[in-house]
Amino acid sequence: MASKYINQYRELEKGRYGFVVDITLFTLITYGFHLVFRYFSAEIMSVPFVANSASWLAYAVYAVSLWINQNILGMEIITRPINSMWFQNQHGIIVNNSCSGLKQFYQVIVLFVLFPGPWKHKLWFIPLGFFAMFATNVFRIVVLSEIMAWKPEYFSFCHTWILRPFFYVVLFGLWVWWVEKFRRRDGVTK
């Protein structure tokens, strides 16, 4: 029964609807993972390895963002308590486990493991996706720091409606690169 659906999928992806099939598969995997993580986040985060990874990643994002803010952007920051940045206007941000970007790391794994393509490229592309998600998160925290230091009234809007969805823009860009360069069609790797 399953092989029937796999064969139908392969026929669709070879035809003129291949890109539509790919977009649909991307959407199903990405949104499906989002729903699973949303509804089972308490259970997922209760696993010690996951919780420890989130803590470590939150600190790494915080440390790199703090360094950029202080050494490149020249911001004066007070850093108490841990993983927090306080600015001269008495506003601050805290990088906690939910800011770690760990969900996006897992999203990269799930998307590229499930999406068709050669494993020889997946083995390096997935870690590249981790780096892209980490860099995106650092960028997000640096931008939010600047907003909180200069225009704190825009923090909530920018956090929720611009910088959080930006992860999905980067994920989509990685996926487009994957489909265009490494996806197998008709047995040939591009």
C-alpha cells in the first residue's frame, strides 16, 4: 500500500507539478513539526538531553550576541543576572531556553532527513543548517538588543512579527538551495 503512494509521489515529482509537490512536502514537514513541537513542548523539553542542549545553546547565543554588542557595536551593557543584558535606559533582555533556537535546529534535522535527496550531501548540509540557524538567532538577539536599547516600545512587535518569522525565511532559503542544487530528480544529482 505504501509503495503505491511512493510511486505516485515519484511520478508527480518528475512531471510538471514537481515544484508544487516539493512546496507541499516542505510545508507539511515544516508545519507538522511546528505543531508537534507546539503541543508537546513540555514533554520534549522534559528530556534531560534536550533541556541541557537548550540551556547550553541559549548561553552560546547570549555570549556571542553580548560580544557583538559590546565589541562591534560599542554598547555599554550590564550583565546581571546570567544571560541578561541591561542597557543605559534601564531596559534589558534575557536570553532563556525558549530563545535558544533549539526548535529550529530540530526543524532543520527533521526537514532535511525527511526531504528527498542524497545522504552524502545531507551529512554536511544539516550541520550547515545548524550554523545558519545559530547565526540567524545571534542576529535576532543583536537586533532585539538594539531595539531595546533605543526604541523599547517596538520590542514586542519586532520580536513577534518580524524576527521570529525570520527563522522561517532562512529555513525556506536553505530548502530552496537544497532543492535547486542537491535534490535528486530522475536519478541525477544536480
